[in-house]
Amino acid sequence: MALISNWDVKDDNNAIYEEKHSESSEGPEHVYMISDLGASFGSTGRSWTHAGSKGNLNAYRHSRFISKSTERYMDFNFPTRPAVIFIFTPHEFISRLELRWIGNGIPSKDVRWMGQLLAQLSPQQVRNAFRAAGYSCDEVEGFSKVVEGRIAQLNRE
């Protein structure tokens, strides 16, 4: 979620299901489901307008990805604190503050594992994903460069 800046990570949008297999298998398999990726590829937190927080190449390109990296763990700059204007909607403000723990304290070995998996994507596959989402040629190239750069960052840390 940090890689694509999907800040809308509330429980309603994410779930873990158990897929039951035949009796000969070792047990249920966990299937991780994300049902809402709409708040992606923009800022690292909710903006006053949706234009800044969703599908915004400029905001995505300039958003900070990693806030802290040590030998043992990594903190992502995601999701960020909600804008001060949301103080006038206390429920929204507090619910977003409560999500800030999500991108912190990720074990470095897990970050490297994810980086290695993502590095298996070819540049063409990354670009195809943005093309399939209906982005313009310039946006496809721009978003792809940011994603590829972030994957490289995961593998350097």
C-alpha cells in the first residue's frame, strides 16, 4: 500500500480470508484481499480535494516514500497525518490519525522480500498496468518511473 500511496487502508477495504482446501492439504490458505484501490497514486494521505490524493502524478512523484530506515526496520511515510482542515470533522480526523501506525516498524527482511518480489515485474508489465487503468501515455511513463524507483529503493535499503 505504501508503494502505491493507497492511504485509504481502513479495515473495510482490506481483509484476510481462509481458503479451505481438500483434506489432503496442510490446512487453510490465507488469501489477502484489497477491495478498494481508489485512493492510490497521489498524496500519502487524504487531501481536502480528491484531485490531490488520487491518481495525481505530481503529488505521487513528490511524495516521500521512506521516512526512516535502520538495519532492523523501516518506516514508510504512509499514511500521513490528515490535513489540519479535517479538525472540523473530528471523526474523520481521529480515524485517520489512528491509521498512522500502519507504515511504521516494518521489519527490514520483509521489506527486502517484497522488494525482491516486485523487482520481478518487467518495465513492460508496470506500464501495462497503468495503460489498463486508462492513464495517458505521459502518465503511464511518469507513474511507471516512480514505481520502478520505489522498487529500487526497497532493494537498496
